[in-house]
Amino acid sequence: LLRYQEEISQLKDRLKVLYNLRQNNNGQLNDIENGELIKKLDQYFQLTMQLETMKSE
């Protein structure tokens, strides 16, 4: 459980960095950053859903 929370926390930090990058760049990210953003969002939602499942069991 702790591992999930740690991983989610790291993902959240990275997503904030990407979000701020985007805000500072007129809503634009380069292709690599966009790819990373999508991948990190996928991971974030998968982990949070797994965590919810674990908590409810």
C-alpha cells in the first residue's frame, strides 16, 4: 500500500512539472513531453484505481 502511495506521489510531482511547463509555454508541450504526460496520466490513474480497490478490500 505504501509503495503505491509513494509511486503516486512521484507521479503527481512529475505531472505538476509537466503541467507548469505547459502553462508557461502557451499550453504547448513538445512531442516527447506530450508522450510522457499521457503515459504518466495512464500510470497515475491505474495506480489510484488499484489503491482504491486495495483500500476497499
